[in-house]
Amino acid sequence: MDMARYESCYRHWIAGQEAGLAELEAASANAAAGRATDAELRAVVERCMLGYQDYATRRRALSREDGAAFFAPPWCTAFENSLLWLGGCRPSLTVRLLYNISGEGLEAQVEEMLGGLTHGVIPTGALGITSAQLLLINDLHSRTVHQENALTDRLATLQEDIADRPLLPIVRQRGELAAAAARQGGAVRGSCGGAVRRLGVGAAGPGGGADAAVDAALDSYEAALARLLVEADELRMATSRTLATEILTPRQAVEMLAAGKHLHLAVREWSRRREAGAAAAQQQLNGPSAGTADSSTSATVRRIGTHE
């Protein structure tokens, strides 16, 4: 497996996120100034959705080689990985994000309505979400959470199965043989040698016996992870596309997609900054002792050189 290709796929995705955010923000500004038509905004939204689809397609191809690589990718920070759900963000987070940004300004609108300043206009928040849209969003949210839970349950079952069979019986057998050999001494160890070899202990590489069973189990597990990743990506895509192209207006979709990209890139930047700061602080803590050691070594070298 060439990890560089995996990281290249991710870097391509991040570059697309940055370019997409710039385009969405420009479209939002044009819409606010009345310089963008709905057709133009829809085109921007569609390009954004095609970017998501391209990344999902690339990941699908790579996951066939190593399905586990995307579940805790080394090219992400530890903090980024702590937020992952099946290799990405939870689809329901997109809905929660929409709730959050559409709620901006809602309280002030409610106060205006109660004060009789809006002449009966129903509060819709910053994005102008209507009651009909809200019903559709709530229904989508409920269905998405249900599907998320189903995938999470499948992952839990998969993790339990890989530990239960065949790994646990093999580990137990190896432990029992090792304990028997330790109790009974060298003569017994010799008699156990054939059995131990049959279990694959000390095998130089993939081979028969237990090692073959373990390899088969791990291969099956990684293949199942790849299938879960694909289904999770499809749910992420379906949720975003339903919101962006079926429920929201083009301008609302632009605002939602821009907020999602901004959040993703901001978390990435903040977590990398924290890790870099922690690494610098650790280096500073190690610096004086390392410097002292270097000075001591240099002094010793100079003394040796004097006596030569």
C-alpha cells in the first residue's frame, strides 16, 4: 500500500475545499448585492456537490486496498480524527449546522414580532427558512440519524466479530501452549513444538495454520470497513444533496455549504496550530538538556583532542 497516494487524495480534497469556499463566499456576496441569479447560484452549488462526489469516488477506489486507512488517517491531526464518524463527518452534523446558522437573528425577529414591529411576519431567522422547509428538514434529520445509527451498529458488530472469531480462540490456544511449555520445561517444549508451529507461532510470514486464518479474518474486516466507508459517504452525499438541491433555495444552499467548508477548514487549521505549538513547547523543554549534553560531549572531545 502506498500511503502517499492516500495523503495525496486528501490534500487534493483540502485544496478543493479551499477553492470551493472562496467560490461560495463570492457567490454569497454577489447574491447579497443582487448581482447573482438563482441559476448562477445553482451552478455554484452543483460544482460544490460534484467536488464531494469526486472525493467520495477517489476514496472508494483507495479503500478497496486498505479500508482501515480512512478511519484514523495519519494525515489528519489527532483532534480531527477524534471527530470522525466512519471516515468523515456525521451527515446529521450538516443538518445541525443548518439549524445553527438559520437561527442567527431569529431571537431578534421573535422580539420584533411580539412587539408588533413586523406586522404579523413569521420569524424565519437569518436564512429565511420557512415553516414548510423546516418540516422537510426535520424529517430529513430524523431519517439521517436513523441511518447513522444503523451504520454505527454494524460497525460495532463488525468489531465484536473480529475479536470473537477467529482471533480470540487463536490467542487463547497460543497462550495455553506457551503456559504449558513454561510449566513443564524443555522436554515438553520440544514436544509442543510441532503444535506451536501448526498454530503459526514463529512463522516468518503469512502461511498455513492460524496465521492464514488471521490474515483471512483481517482481510475480511478491512473489506467490510471499506463497504461501510462507501455507505457512510453515500449517506453524507445524499443528506447534503437533499438539503442543497431539494429543500433549500439556491441562496440558502450557498450559505449552508460555505458554513460547512469554513467549519471543516477552521478545525483543521486550529488543530494543526495546537499540535505545532505543543511540539514546539516540547522541543523547548528538551532543548536545554540536549544542549547541555551537546556541550558536555564537545568538551570531552576537546579534552581527548588535547591529549592526542
